[in-house]
Amino acid sequence: MRVVLVIALLVAGVILSLSLGARAVPPAEIWAAITAFDPSDPNHLVIRDLRLPRLCAALIAGVGLALAGVLMQAVTRNPLAEPGILGVNAGAGFAVVLGVYAFGLSGAAPWLAFPGAALAAAAVFLLGGGARAGSGGGATPARLALAGIALNALLISLISALVLMRAEALDVYRFWIVGSLAEAQMRPLLPMAATVAAGVVLAFASAPGLDALALGDEAARSLGTRTGLVRASVLLAVTLLCGGAVVVAGPIAFLGLAVPHLARMIASRSVVATLAVALPLGPAILLAVDVFGRVVMPPAELRVGTTAAALGGVIFILIARRMRPGEVT
């Protein structure tokens, strides 16, 4: 029953996202714009050219960040973990700013986010001991978390240095560090949808291994689980999910933290069940936050990254206050 309510919330978010904004469009006009497009009708133009791409970007980013958060919390066994803990978002932001600063690639800035995220995830895996085999020598939750925190701090420092040196890099950085759906029609939505879809498949394929890792590395190995391979596949899935999300919407903060906790309240403790609930819940919450930002200060709007960070910050504090000393799962 709860899962049905989540799906209903997503459907409601889709309808509201297409209906509300600077120009309110009734549902009948939305359906007509989709099935019988009239280029002379301004409502049809708003739906086709602005709100449908924005909706697609929200679905891509919501799924990507929510599932990446589930994977991060499962692989690190840390309830406060989210994609940023492995420096993936910082890697994407650094690649964008570096491309603009060093090579003048402003038009290609969205594409630079993906290799930046991939390299950051690979660096964390290597620094965290993922390349070392043997009992006690490979990657552990603590090593991965510490490597991610260190890399994230380094990348943020480098980004700050770059934007202080070049004013034109600052404008690009502002957009990509906050996150927004306002210019979704300019983003490569179809390729990033395919990228996130591949990440979703890999996430569900990695889920049984993550359930085994929850018992501890030694127990997981005794059950035949290849712990290094599971963690490597999770990092690859997170790269695909976060990279695709950042390309279409920028690095939206805290969505990957909040959604896994809400999904576990609805589903069982199984990673597969949590992923299944987070799949519609992530975009549903992102759409709700986006609609709120569009109607709270008309005709202006709050960027979705700002409103999501405000919501996620409150949830982060509530989770931290409920944790007991030494709790990691």
C-alpha cells in the first residue's frame, strides 16, 4: 500500500510539474500539447519546449541521485553517507570549472561533468584500498569514506583556487555547484537517460552483494561474495547515476541522503527493496521541491538545488540527532 502511495505521489508530481509555473496550464491543454501540438498556441510551446524537458531532467536526476544514495549508504554502512562523500559531485564540478578555465570549453561544460565524476570515483576506490586484495588489505567502509572525504576537500580547494583566478569560470561554477532544472532543454537528456538507466541495472545487480556485505566482509566471503568486485560495481553504478544526474541538473545536494532513509521506512531493510522504493520516490520528491521553488516567489523561482539543500539539511540534522554513539548501520 505504501509503495502505491509513492507511485501516486510521483504521478501527482508529474502533473503539477507540467501544470504550475509562471503560466498555469490546465490538464486538458497539457494533453493537447502532447497529442495534438499546435506551434501557434503559447501553452503548447511552454509544455513542449520548457516543461517536458524540465520534467525529463527531474526524472533522470531524481532516479540517479536517489539510487546513488542508497548504494553509498549500503557500501559504507553509514546512514549519513550520500554521493558527495565519495567526492563524485566535487569531481564533476572540478572538471567543469577546469574545462572552462584551462580550455575555454563553456559549451561542452555539461559533458565534462561525467568524466570528472568517473575519475573521482575511480580515485576514491584506489585510495580506499580497492586495488589491494587479501583479508584486511582491501577496501573497507572506513577507508572508502575517508578517501572520499579527503578527495572531496582537495577538489573543493582546487575549484576555489580556479574561480578566484578567472571570473568567467565563476559564472559556470555557480550553475553547476547549486543545481537547477531551469535550462533542461539545453541538456543532453536522451544520452543521460540511457546512462542513468545503465546505472539502475547495475545497482540492482549489485544489491544482493551489498546485502551480503552488511553481514561483514568475512561473512560475505564465506558466502562466496567477491567483496572487491561488489564495491567496484557499486562505484561504477554511482558514477553512472551521479554523472548522468549532474549533467542534466547539476550537483543537487542532500537528495541522495534523504531518499534512502525515507525508502527504508517504507520498504524492508533489503537493499533490493530499498532501491525499488527509491526509484519512484527520488523523482517524486525532486519534482515536489521543484514545483515549490517555482510557485513560492512568482514570477521568479528558487533553484531546485537550493530548496533541496534546505530540505536535506533539516533531514541530515534529524538523522544525526537520532544516531547513537558508534552507530554505523
